[in-house]
Amino acid sequence: MSLQQISSFAAGQWVAPGNGARTIASAITGEPFATAGNSALDVQAMLEFARNTGGPALRQMTFHQRAKMLKALAQTLSGHKQALYDLSFNTGATQNDHLIDIDGGIGTMFVFASKGRREMPDGHVYLDGDLEQLSRNGTFLGQHICTPLHGVAIHINAFNFPVWGMLEKLAPTLLAGVPAIVKPATNSCYVTELAVRIMLESGILPAGALQLVSGGIGDMLDHLTCQDVVSFTGSADTALKLRQNPVILNNSVRFVAEQDSLNASILGPDAVPGTPEFDLFVKEVSREMTTKAGQKCTAIRRIIAPDTQVEAVIEALSARLAKTTIGDPRLETTRMGALVSSGQKADVLAKADIIGQEAERVFGDPTAFDVDGADTKNGAFVPPMLFHCADPDNAQRVHDTEAFGPVSTIMGYRDLDHAIAIANRGQGSLVTSLITHDTEVAQNVVIGTAAYNGRIYINDRDSMKESTGHGSPLPHMVHGGPGRAGGGEEMGGVRGVQHYMQRTAIQGSPRMLSSLGKKWVPGAPEIQGLAHPFTRKFGELSIGETLNTASRTITLDDIEHFAHFTGDTFYAHMDDDAAARNPFFPGRVAHGYLLLSFAAGLFVEPNEGPVLANTGLDGLRFMKPVVAGDSIKVRLTVKQKTQRTDEYGEVRWHVTLTNQDDEMVAEYELLTMNAY
Ligand code: NDP
């Protein structure tokens, strides 16, 4: 049988396997079926192609244009899911596993596309945080900004998620405006190769934005600069080796690592048998042990239960695991497929033996288990294995040995402090979960373990129906963990995009910062004297365009009328003596909402026009009380514009209300949707 040729995509060309190619075997049959790798790959040309062609093209686009590009890529991949599923069975993954890897990866890309449109500007500079006041009179300010790195992102991925592993890194990288060279693990690179082909053939990406190395990357890391990023997922050993590269150290190349992690799940003391939490715990643990045959960086490796419940958990978990049908992942009845390779199987069994030195195997026998539709001899199958460690305090290997398969160890705790101490013995994890209905337990565990975890997942009867699962990293939330988990962080919404950008503190005048950030800053020039801004279309309005209104005097009748009309007869508006006893007020004051209503009356342009809707109001502050006889006027300035569709866009207005002495009475941001 001829082997499938798994190519690389280098400097604009597909490069077939050549010298140094490795053979890849099916996880199900052990038969070699593909080959990948070519030691003649010109890695220098790849880096240059990314830096000189891909990077400039991506950086020319705005965040919104890149977000639209991500959406189009995700839609294209969605249209080819079946082909990806079909190929991915060879990795040993079941259809349910594909939903996590393939659908999960595409879903992650959609989320970044949407976050890019909603949370990032339609420009080239991302403003990080608020303005900083650096001067008494506001003529010198500070603003942190993020701009894309000028280099290339090297993504080195693990074998377990050939699609999600690529897309969860690629989406934030492309959104940032940085080209990527993706290097999947060789064992499952054929699935990644197909996904890359689909994306490249769609023509959506600019040239140089995405390249692929199937097989080894040669000496690519020796050519990196301070503008490049390495994002790695895999074993701690490889991470250590790669991050020690002298070029990476000398050039301070960013190195993001996500590696082995001895994640824990804690059963709260309240979650005794008979409670919904106990059943939930057993379900979550069993699912985490068997999904992807336990080859998940977030899988539960250590099960931490009250001493009094250990027996009950072993019993319930064993009953559940016994129902896990192991077999050919293509069979609909199969619940757990194979490990990715016979090498991985040997590794898992060896690690299980190490764990077995400190813990007793209480479920699963790797020498005696059934496999449907395939054979245990050539396929990389192992059964779920549950160990019980009776003395977790004096054990070491159960806390530091990751058997990257369906293997987990249960250990008992005396009290919550003990549970926390055991969990933290993992020396840094991607995730710890806690199943409890008791908020005090949750508080103690979070405070005790958060410093050791990238994510803490709390679940109970209230959230169990909609919860996303202990093992699912979500694009909205950070993924990564301290210490043993690699010390890296990925995703977490826009935070994940920032890993591929440089944060720079910019100091300057309001005029400079306004123009740089495409966002009006108080103190920057105002554009006055044009037609009423509500008569001007989205495309006609300029940042800084300002309307100053006439003033209006507030009378006691106004306050009375508003109070009785709305029902807001709070004493500060109605009772002069009571209001005067309040340290904030001189006597009866106007309602803040009355002032806002009058402000709208002052600035509005009543005729039908380009303003379609008032969609919100942000950051409202009342600074000075207004009493009967005071007058107010409004300044309305275009602060920021965000195009939403071809037909309309959002205008953010900076609004200030001042009194007859020009003192600021109120300040807020008004949002309107305006026709293009
Ligand atoms: P590795 O660390 O061996 O490989 C991870 C990635 O690094 C692969 O793409 C691999 O490529 C690449 N790589 C390996 N050596 C080098 C090198 N010298 N230069 C550049 N790239 C290199 O992990 P595996 O995926 O093989 O899994 C081994 C163990 O790692 C598992 O048993 C498990 O314990 C752990 N693991 C942890 C994961 C996690 O997310 N926490 C995920 C997967 C694995 P290639 O395949 O071509 O060698």
C-alpha cells in the first residue's frame, strides 16, 4: 500500500515529504499509512516569507478586517467538517472527540472573529486600559497601546488536538496581525494538513499569513528575533529543551508554553452520596478520563475526595467506567477510541506502572479488556484505569507523573485545608475543578488553590445543565497555568490576542493621543460650527466634532413635576431640611435623571435623520448637585466611531453637563447607532 504524502507549505509552495520523513501509523490498526517530514525544508525562506510578505499584508488590515477574515475561514472550515472527521478517525478519536477537536476549533475561531469585531477597534492600534492623568491640567497624558509584532508566530502543537490545537493559537495570532508557521505533532499532522489546505485554498488569507511544517522544524528556532513568538503545547521535557535555545534566551523571544499538568478535581465535603453534586462529580470525572482516551491536557489526573467518601466514589466511578465501550472509533457504539500511537500506549502503560508504585489499581486491567471492531495487539487501545493512593501526603509520583491516557488516581482528604494542600502538590495546573453546593467551601478552595491554577471550575446543581465541562478550555477564558503547566497563558478573549502584540506606554498631549488612538480625549481640539451632528451621517462625522447647546434653568416646578410624574420622590429632591442634613446636598436638589432628560432635550435634533437609535449610556458620573435656579448646558463630542455593517455604525459621544459657573455637573458616554 502506498503511503499518503503529508506535505508542508513553505514560502508559498507545497513541499512533499523527502529526506528524514517519518512514517505515521493508524492508531486503530497500527498499519503505517502516511509519511511526513523533509529535512531539506528551507526554514529561513519560510521565516522571511512570513515576515516580509505575510506580516505587512496582515498589518495593513484593521482588527475588524482581520476579524471578518477569521469568520470567513471558520465558515469555510465548517463546510469541510466531514472530510476532517473522516481523516481524524485514524488518530483513534471518536465522533464525540471530533466535536471537541474539529467543531471546538472552528467554534473558537468564530468567537475570536466576534470578539475582534465587538471588542477591538476598526483600526490598527488597540487601546489597552484607560487614559492615565499624568499632569495637573490634563495637557500631558498616558495611554497604553498594543500593536502587532513585526515577526512571525511559530506554533508547535501537541498530537491530541490536531485542529483545535492549531486554531486556538491561529485565531488570536491572525487577529493580532501576525503571520503563523504551524508545526503540528507528526503523529496526527495529516488532519492539520487538511485543515491548512482548506484554509489556504479558500483564498481568504493573504500570502505568507499561514505556513505549515509537517515533520521536524529543523533549526528554525535558531533564526528567531525579538519580534517572533513561540507558542508551544506538549511535554514538559520538550518545552524545557526548546525554551533553553540560546537564540530564544538572547533575543528574549516570547515563549508561551502549555505542558503536562496534574489537574485535580475536588469533591466538596457537602457533596455526599445522594446529592446531585455527588452524581455530577462521578459523571465529570468519568467523562474526563475517557474523552479523547484521556489524551487531554486538562484531563483529571487526581481525584480528591473526603476520606469518608473515597469508597463510594470508587464504587460509583467504577460502575460508570465499566459501561465505557472501547473500540474502533468509527463505530457508533464506541465511547472510547484508541491512543494516538503504539508509542503513546507504551508510554501510558509505563507511567501507569510508576503511579502503581504508590497507588493500587482499583479499576481497569491493561492485560484484560474488550475492544469492539479492532484488536488490542496492533491498535493503541488501553482501558480506563483508576488508582487509589491511600497516603497522598507521602506519595510523590501520583503528583508528578502524567500518564497521558485514561488514567486517574483517587486520594482522600481529612479536611478542606488538606484537600487544598493535595491539589497544590501538582505544582501548577491548567485547571482544578470543585464540585460543591457550599459557597464557603468554594471560597476557601478558590483562595487556597487559585495561585496554582490557570482556571478553576466550580459546578453544582445550579449550573450543571449548562456548564461547559472541567476539561473544556474556552476562547473567552484563559487557558494555561503556572509552574508545571508551563507558565503560559492562551486565549482569554482579547488577552490571547495581546500575546502577539507589543504593549507600549504612550505619553503625550491630548491632541497626540486622540489622533493616535482614533478616540477623542478631553483637552484635544474640538471641531465646532458644522451642522448639528445628528443631521450628519456616520461617514460624515469626524472624531472631535462638537455641539455646544444653549442653557436651561432648572426650576422647583421642574423638580416637583419630575418627582410626581416618575414617582421618584426621594427625600433629597422633596424635603429641603432632610436634604440639607445629608452631607452631599445643600438642600433640595434636582434628580440626576431629570438632568439627563433635560440634556437630551437640549442636544437632540428632533427631525428624522441619520441617528437611528440611542443604544446605551456608559460611565455616568454626577459631580455636583444642581438646585432650583441653577442652569445647565451640554457639550456633545464625537469620541469614537465603530462601523457595524455597511448600513450603520456606532457613535460614542462624550457628553458633559456644566452649570452657570462652568463647573462640571455630570459626565457620560452616549451611544447611538447612526446610518452610514
Ligand atoms: P512532545 O513534547 O514530544 O511534542 C510536542 C510538540 O513538540 C510536537 O509538535 C513535536 O513534534 C514537537 N517537538 C518535539 N521535539 C521538538 C524539537 N526538538 N524541536 C521542535 N519541536 C519539537 O509531546 P507529544 O505530543 O509527543 O506528547 C508527549 C507527552 O507530552 C505526552 O505523553 C503528554 O505527557 C504530554 N502532552 C501534554 C499535552 C498537554 O497539552 N499538556 C498535550 C500533548 C502531550 P513531533 O511530533 O514532530 O516530534
